[in-house]
Amino acid sequence: MNEITDKADQMISDLKKTKEFFLQNYKKTNSPVSIFTHLDSDGLSSGAILGKALYNENIPFQMTILKQLEIIEIKKIVEKVEEFHNFLIFSDFGSGQYLELSKSLNNNGSSTPYIILDHHLPQEVTDKNDERLKEIYKDTAPWHINPYFYNIDGSTEVSGAGICYYFAQVLNKENEKLAPIALIGAIGDIQNKGVNNSFIGLNSLILEKAKDLDYIEITNDLNFSAIKPLNEAIAYSSNLNLPGLSGNPNKALKFLLKLGIIMENSDGKIKTLNDLSKEEKKKLTSAIIEYATLKLDIEPSEIYKNLIINRYILKNEIVGSELHDLSEFSNLLNSCGRTNSGSLGVAIAMGDRRLAYQKAKNNLIEYKKSIMKSLNWIFENNIIQEKEYIQYFFGGDVIHENIIGTITSMLVFDESGKINKKKPLFGYAKREEKKVYKISGRAHESIVDKGINLSEVIREALKLSDLEALGGGHPPAAGTKVPIDKLENFLDNCNLVVKKQLERKK
Ligand code: C5P
Ligand code: C5P
Ligand code: ZN
């Protein structure tokens, strides 16, 4: 047995106790189980897995999709549960609020039973090596499952949907066939960060299962943006530096034309990687390997490693539809969640290919438009500002709070060279309650490796600014909310904590 399966087995053995706790307590309630889940792709995938699993057991349930499990949301949940006495399940959030939940739900001696299936750093835990994890593990069993208890990294090795998948499997072995949904969640949380965009840790075990069941096939593809004009995708790739082509889309276009690839689509637009045939892709791959071998003094195998990525194909979906490619499926769910149509996303992940899917496809067009509009606005107006150790921007009237996180992620992964990857980026947007901003922090993996941990930055900066809001997440991605008049102070404190983190690692 290897290390990953050992850890999985340990978690599964605990999940069996979680299952007993769930079954015993839910039976006492006489009400449907109430699932609360996060609105992003991972949260909706988590909800879909739980929904399928409970449906298969004939356990009635209802589901609520939330932007975040904030104190105010917890209050509302408490009020409702006092009336209806449901058993509660929190998925893809809950760990970051576990103290808050236990305080609120164990009131007055009449405790409400609930479980947390999450992968975020638990409340008050700084990082994966924090000693407090052991205590929390002991104190919160059997109702709290979190990968960090098992020395599994919740930011890279398993997502919320993955944790729900293991729980579902423990409920009933049949549920192992939900493996693709778990991977849709993981890819949504950008957890395919191994070599050639592979999955690591528990995600790799889930992938093996999905392959064994013949649901997923891995194909090789070129590691360029699939949707930008190909010459730009090559010129602005951050994965491969090709002297003469990098930074120069005109030269890249000439290079492509020389290969004999017709670069215009019937509508006159330059082709994207997605538009190329298999043959054309093969031709391009060999040409780039040859070019790079000549221009750079590195082995073809090294080049191949950077040039080729895995694409995950869902074999049972219609070829050419959004649902055929794991990453695009996940993007569709994200678009549902972030346009206040999370339930469509859950329905699609649970198998709906009719009404929900049709509606979601229309949504997707609007969603993509608002993303493009936001990105263009940022670049055209030089919106991003810098402090010594961080950079930040305000979404103004253009970027809605629901997509500020997505936009901030996209900026950090931007390949055009316009974004500084050396400093964490904080985006903030107006919220419906007017006096606060929603904040989304993102850090490129290269600085996470240097010791940047945004979950800690957000939590420390909240404390230093005397703010009570909950916040946190993962080292590369974390969020919170901040009163408008405290924002400057909060950002200064983020700057300070980042500085400390960089010095600590030296
Ligand atoms: O709450 P949850 O864990 O599901 O969300 C993680 C968020 O962090 C996602 O929105 C994902 O896109 C983002 N992320 C990121 N960069 C990473 C890892 C995650 O922007 N390296
Ligand atoms: O909201 P946003 O996409 O910026 O969140 C980034 C990450 O931080 C997500 O994993 C989210 O679940 C987490 N987060 C959190 N607590 C908050 C806000 C965000 O754990 N209050
Ligand atoms: Zn997640």
C-alpha cells in the first residue's frame, strides 16, 4: 500500500463513524436533511454528489446554495432549524467556520446535529503544519471531516466534492460511480496542478476510479490557451519561452503559416487551438519541439513536459458539447453559481441534460461576456494598484461581487505578461449590503512556494484591523468581507503580513 491510499483508508475509517452519526441522528429528526453548499463549481459538485447519494438511499433532502457561510447566514440557519429541526450537512465550507457553527448550533442544551464535509483550512488554523489540527481532529470527530486531519493538502490534493465523494461511497459503494463529479469540483478549484496538469493525492485516486469505470479518458493537448487566437496563445504562453516567438504574435503567426496550417476560420477570424484538427495539432507539436530544441539548450523531453497537458474527456457526454471536457463542464457549473442559478448547476451535475442544461448554456454566454468586459476594463484602464508587497484593484460598477473571485483568479493566471505574479492580488467589489466590500485574494503558485499563505494573510489582517468577519480559504486563494471605511487599513495590514511571510521563509 502506498502513502496516499493509507491516508484515504484512515479517512474512510473515520467517515464510517460519520455515517453512523448521520444515520442515527437524521432518523430522529422527521424532517428532510438540509444541505448547505458553496456556489462555485466545487460547491455545486459537492451538492450534486450529496444529492445523488441521499436520493439513492431514499433520504429526503433540501439544498441551499450560499455565497459563503458568513455569521449572518449561520444566524439564519439557526433560526430555521429551531423551527424545522433538520439534520444539517455543510459541504465545501464549514471548516473555516467550525467554531462559529458549534457555538451557534449547540445552544441551550438542545443541540442540532450536523456534519461538515470540507477541505478548507479550519478556523484558527494557520497552515497544514499547525499543531492545532490534532486537537481539532480529536474534538470534532465524528461530525467534521477535513483532509488536513490526515496530512492531506486540501488546497491541492482533494476538493470539497472529493470529500463528499468519499462520504457518498461510505454510504453506499454504488456511489463510486460519482467519481467524475468529484473531479469536476477539483478542476474547478484548480487542483490539477501536477506535471502536465495532472491530479495528485486523493484526486489521483478518484481519477483512477473514473478511468477504471470507463467514464474518463485522458488525451494529450498542447499547453496553450484553447480559446485565444493561436498566434497570441503561443506568443503569450507563460509555460514555454520560445525566443523569437514569445511576446511577438506577428512572428508566431508567420511561424504557423510556414507550417502550412490555414490560420483563418470561415468567418475570417484567426483559429484557436480548439479549431485545429488532430493532424494540425501533431504538426504543430513537432514543429515547436524542433524549434525549441534548436533555440534553447534543453532536452526535447523537458520541452515536451511543458508543452503537453492532460485534457480530461468525459466519455459519456456528447462530443463537442461543454460537458465533454471536464474543465469546460466545471466552468459551466461556475457560471451557474456565479449568476445566481446554482440550482441549475447542481441539476446538471446530477444528470439533467434537458431544461437545466439548456438554460445554463444561455447563461454561459452572458457570463463569458461579463468576464470579458471585466478583464478588458481592467487592462484598458490600468485599474490595478500596488503597495510594496501586494497589488489590489476595485471592481467599481463593472465587476459584481459574485465574479470578483473568478476575475482575480484569471488575472493571476493571465498569460499576456501584463500581470505581476510576484505579489498577491486582492480584488474587491461592492456588495448588496452597501457598507462592505467583498474581498478575493489570489497568489500565483510560484509565490505560494515561497511561503505566501493568503488564508493566513486574510485572517491576520482581519485581526490586525480589529474586524470580526470570518475569512480564510487556502494558501493560493482566500476571501472575506471588509467595511468600506476599514479597507485602506485592511490592505495595509495585508501588505504587512505578506512582508512577514516572505521574511519568515528567508
Ligand atoms: O471554496 P473553494 O475551495 O471551493 O474555492 C477555491 C477557489 O480558489 C476557487 O474559486 C478557485 O478557482 C480558486 N483557486 C485559485 N488558484 C488556485 C487554487 C484555487 O484561484 N491555485
Ligand atoms: O470568495 P473567493 O472566491 O475569493 O474565495 C476564495 C477561497 O476562500 C474559497 O475557497 C472560499 O471558500 C474561501 N473563503 C473562506 N471564507 C470566506 C471567504 C472565502 O473560506 N469568508
Ligand atoms: Zn472547494
